[in-house]
Amino acid sequence: MEKSELTKKIENISLSAASFNRLFELANILRKECPWDKIQTPQTLRSTLIEETFETVDAITEKSPSHVREELGDVFFNLIFIAKCFEEENEFTIDQVLNEVCEKLIRRHPHIFENASETNRSTKIQSASDVKAQWDKIKDNVEGRKQESAIDSVPKGFPPLLKAFKILKKAAKEGFDWRATQQAYDKIKEELTEVKESLPENTEEEVGDLLLSCVNLSRKLNVDPSVALERAINKFSARFKFVEKSMNQENLEMKAENDNKMMEFWKSAKITGQTHYK
């Protein structure tokens, strides 16, 4: 007899719950018995969480489902372990974490969940941009998270490139933006000139302004600068490794005196499409 959709859904939920409980209990065991896990704190686990998150992003970029599955598992474990540390200090429990995010998602999607408060509902939702506008409205007005400045909600701990992108997006949302993309191009030219003409003691500041202008152009072009830069890094790395390998095959040293030969191999790497760093 064929299983009903409801039966399949219940079975899938049960499997997911069992897997979560298994990981949770494993975290408990390691916390009690492993010398390394015993001494960890939320502060010491910050770098581990960042590392695992970036590894997950890399796996997604590589379009490798099996690698993504592995890295997501590492992230899940880190999140559970950090929550476990707070639970031990009686700050909050893991079920509070999960239930709180569920309630928040329901509250911020009143166009989906009928039991969401009517006060959360805004205009009729017709597009993704409407959803985002409603989300921000609920966050500011219903949850009382409105900041003194539009950019105050951007975490100070963000990596500089991500922070710049987020701050510029927030500013643009408030109407503080170039009307035309060409103006963003012109701003880069202006900042580049200032870098060339700057005094040594001002170069760092001017380079910073130039980088910020490039991030702003990226935003105007609907390109995530972090993703774009990662692609560029991978491309450079792949081509550089090709140059290293080619130089080694011809028994040539990687040094300035052989720059012409290195550039020859570099151009060859471009022609042959060396773009992925392994």
C-alpha cells in the first residue's frame, strides 16, 4: 500500500528529530569526556564557527553537494555545541533558541501564517521586495528593533568587505545613493586619482576610499563583492599554480629575473582557461 503524503512527512520529521537528538547527545558526551571539548567556551569557539562557515560557503561555490553536506554538519555541530555552553551556564536552552527563531519566522511572515498577528500585516504581498519591506517594518515597529541610524544594525564584527557592502546597501535604502551607475564609475576614477596624488601618510586612507567605491559599484551592479572577490582569488591562484608548475617543468626559478617567462606562462594560463583553485 502506497504511503500517504502526510505519513511520509511525519516519517521525515521523525528522522530529522532523531538525527538532531543523536548530534545533541554526542555533544553532551564530548563535553563531559573529551579534554579538548571540556575547556571550550563560546568565546573560544568563535573562530571555529567562522572557519566552518567559510568552508561551507566554499563547498557551495564549488557546487559539490557531498562537500556541502559535510560542511553543514560541521556548522550544525558548532551551533549546538555553542548553545550547549550557554545552557550549562543557565543562560538559555537549545529548545528556546529553536522555538524563538520559529516564532520570529512566523511573526515576520504574516502573509503565510494565518495565525500571525494582524498588526504585522502591511500591504498586499506580491513580490520578494514586498516581503523584504514587510520584514523590515515588523522588525522595526513590532519588535522594537529600530536603530538610531539606518546603518547601526550592521554587525561591527563583520569582515570589512561584507561590512562595507551591508552599510552601503542600508544607506542606499534610505535614498543616499548615486542615481546613475555611471556616477559610481566616475567616483572610482576620482578616488584612483586621489590615490596617485596622495602623500605617503595619506595613502592608506585614500586606498580605503577607493576600495569602498569599488564595493559601491559592485552593489550598483547587483554583484556580491565577497563572491566576486572569491572568484577572482580562485582564478589568480589557479593561474599562479599553473605558472609555478610550468616554470618547474622548464627548470626555471620563480624570481624577478624570469618575469618575462612567468608572464608568458600567465598568458597561457588565461588562454587555457585556468580559473579554479584546487
